[in-house]
Amino acid sequence: MAEQCAQTDRKPLYLSPLGSAGPGARATHVWTPVAGPCSVSCGRGLMELRFVCVDSGLRTPAQEELCDVASKPRSRRGVCRAAPCPARWETRALAPCPVTCGGGQLPLAVRCVRMDHGRAMPLPHSECWPAPRPGPREDCSPEPCPARWRYKLAACSVSCGGGVVRRMPYCARARGEDEDEEVLPDAQCRGLPRPRPQEACGLEPCPPRWKVMSLGPCSASCGLGTATRSVACVRLHHGQDAAVDEAACAALVRPRASIPCIVADCTYRWHVGTWTQCSVSCGDGIRRRRDTCLGPQAQGPMPADFCRHLPKPPTVQSCWAGPCTGQATLSPAPPEEAPAPGQTTAASAGAAPEWPQPRAGRLSPAPASQERVAESSACGRQHLEPTGTIDMRGPGRADCVVAIGRPLGEVVTLQVLESSLNCSAGEMLLLWGRLTWRKTCRKLSGTTFRSKANTLVVRQRRVRSGGGVLLRYSSRPAPGTFHRECDVQLFGPWGEIESPSMSADGRSTAGCRVFIDVAPRARIAVHALATHTGAGPGGAEASYVLIRDIHSLRTTTFQRQQAIYWESEGSQAEMEFSQGFLQTHSLRGQYWTLHSGAQEPGRALP
């Protein structure tokens, strides 16, 4: 190393014999500089120059006492130049380590440099190739972090108004700088402070709302009445409803103070008086008694329509007054009738509430068994089972009608197993559905018909007394639907009618319907009461009930609070409730069957 360096600032100092030796000494020894090692292995550096006593003739080191010790020069530093340094990559941390434990990544600045005189001189990156360039990051703080209690939050007990959320603690330690952690056994956190079991949440205030505070008794002991309720403007605070000024709820719809209510269904019954005396004094005569429709409390007579769903008791009866002797004149006895409970005079009976009466010429309700008098076992029946066989063959009526009914959302499939109809004689099979109408006769055996709705009326018209068709029917879910979500289907000889409930989202823009289907050749009587429940968004034009006779398509409209009485001409009816009616009114009533003189669909065909 000493051979590679050379003194650049001063030449070696040689002392003269006289100046460097003591008195009486020969000047053969001098102080000569000797260079120490260079401070760098490459580039420019520093070296130390020290002086030694040298024999000037032999140029060999000698003892310092042979030279003038007082004149010995001081050691000093000099510049030395080694071989040029190679280029290399240099890294510098741009920021401190982001974590103190668990391992992190330290960002680095990378450049190509060459050392010169102890300083790094920057070079183009190409000077450092092909040496691999260091990465932009390096690991730091790899020591594991200490264990500590951590926690996760459960759901808040309330969404607003102030509540609490439970903390679920666990033992863990941090790992890395991405909020990653390592879950540890709870024993490793033993002795460390544990988190509080819960904390506050949902501190934002809740919106005010109307709340029904109490509900009074129903005004009627049975049937439709009204109940009064109290409401208050409240706001949820710490899980409890707190009353606030009603002005805070001014923008909200206040619940109605009066609502309809029903404690129990009212029961109506026929009450009959005592029989009068026989109309004759001897021989065969008749006697009579009065019938009255009474409500559940029997405080007075009700309109007879309320009891039309019940069999009416007989009011005329034959009587025998004994044998007549000689030519005595028969003298009828004056009728005497017992008043009904709560009725004292005939005038009080005439003071009963007015009610729409059935049209003249219509018969009273009859049990379902009476509807099929003089009909065969197949004709006139309403089939409500999922599957079945209908035999319309053999002697019987020339016109045989049956009806098939299934719940909404199903369709009926009808298969002709056997047919002996004489098409050339005018015999035929007619199919009537809510959305279909078909007349056919030829090549019926093995034929399958599918309805588009849940009901089907089958009519067989024959000219001969024998023959006919054998049918098998079944039902299945409909591939599509014609009905609405809130529609209702009613079957059977009688039943209760209520205004349908609107859909769950409160939007039945097309209204809701009630379909009524009874046995063929029967008619339908509807008796109901429409009650106003509150102001709605629409006027009278938007609040209505339509009752449509499916046979004649005759439609009757009712638009206000009123008692409704209606009769059909056929065995199918449809009640349509507008959205405005469902929002402002409620309807309760009944339907039953009447003897029919009307014709079923297709009856007028030749």
C-alpha cells in the first residue's frame, strides 16, 4: 500500500550533517520521511508521514539518538491516490421503519455511485450493470410484537337514540404493517388489562313517529263497530319511547283516532210465533205463524235478508178441525200470532229498518241438497277436489251441467275418456271458463282440454235419452297467472265476504277482486254492508265496488257507505274493489244460493 501512494504536498526533508548532528558528531544520519498506509483501497485518500533516522550513506534506519532529536519534524498527513474505485449500488432509507415489531418494510432510494476521496460520486445506472440492482424495500424490525387483548364489536342494540354494543375480546399480537394479527391463546394475555365489556353506539337521534298509546273498547258487542284510540308523538331514546312535542310529527300522517273493530261475529236466527187456530171449524184447513229475523241481542226485528243464509222455517201448516156434521157452515177462526221477543205490536214490526228486498219472483235461499232435486247424480254438481271422474252418461236431463273449481293459481285439465254424442243430431259438449269458451262434438274420445283459469263449467247437451261423455279432470299449477296477489276465490253454497287485504307493499293500483262460484243452475245473492273508515287520497269516483254477473256481464256499481243487496242470473259472480275503496272503506257480508230459472252459458244455443 505504501508503494502505491506518493507524497504530493511536500518533498522528503534531508538535514545537513552540521544541522542535524550534535557537537562533535559526524553528519551521516538524517531524518527521512516514511509514508504510512493509504486510508482507502481505491480512489484518493490520506496517508500519515512520519520521520525516522536514516544513515545517509547506507540509507538504512538508525537509532534516533544518532540524529538531532530536537530537530525531528512532526508527523503529518498527506494525500494519496490508489487505483480507481469500481462503480457500485448504494441504498438509502427514505423513512424510518413503519413498525417497531412484527416485521415491516423499509422504503429505499437506490443509486449508482463511485467512491472518490471518501465521497460517493453519482453515476448513470448503466455503470453499475451487470451487478443486480437492490429492491426498493427491505425488511425491518423483525422482532415479534408482545401479546395484548384485542376485541371485535357485536351488533348495536339500537339503530339510533343511544344504545350499547358488546365487545368480544381475544388475545393477539400485531404482525406486519397491514393491520394483520396473529390470534394467540388467552393464557398469553393473562395479567394484561382486559377491555371493557361494552361501549356506547347508535348515538344519532331517532326520527319522531306517531305511536298508538291505548285502545278503547269496541262500540258494538258483535259485528262491525268502532273503537277510539289515543296517539302520541314519540322518539326512541336509550331503548325507550319518550314523548315529544306533537309538532315534531306534524309532517307525518297521524293515525286515525277511530278505527273499525269486531269483537265477535253477530249471529242471526229465525224466530217464529205460535201457530194460529185452524182456519176452519171442521174438516181440513190451514194454520199460520209469523217468522221474524232476530239479531244476537234480540232487541227487535232485523231485515229478513240477514237470515237468508239460514233455512227458513215453515209458516203454513195443514190442520184437521174434526168431522163436519150436517150442513154446518165452516167458520174460519181469526188468525192470532204471537209477537217476537222485543216486538209488542204490529206497528213496531212495520217500523223495522228499511232494507233492499230481492226482486219479485225470486225464491228464498235453499240448502245445497235442494238445488239438485230432479237431477241425476252427476248433473248440477260442483267438483272442488284436485282430481276426479265425471260420468255424464245414461238417462237423465237433456242438458247436464257440472262445474269444476280449484284455488287461484291452478288450472284445470279435462280429458274425455269416452263419448257417444250424436253430432249429426245436434248433440254437443260446451266448455266455459273464466277466459275461454268452446263448443265441440266430433272426435272427443281421448281429447284433452286445458283451461286458462281455475274454474271450468262443462255442459252436455243431448237429444237422445241415452249416451253421453265420461270425463276425467285434474289440476296443476298455472304456468302464468291472470289473478292479482290480493284476489280471493270463494266456492260453495254460502260464505262470508270481506273486503280483501291490499298487497304487502300497500300498492294494489288495479284494485282487488273476489270471485264467487256456486253449483251450476244456482244463482248468487250477495248481502253486505260497506262502511266508511276514513278520508283517502281519491274522490268518490276512485272509491267503488263493482259486482259483475259473469253470465250476463251485467255490472252494478256501489260508491258510498250503504247496504248492498245483489242477485246474479248465473252461478258465477265477480266483485271488484278499487284501491280507493280499500283505503277508505271496509265491507263485510255474506252470499248464498237461490233457486235459478236463469240459463247457464250456451243455454240459448239451438
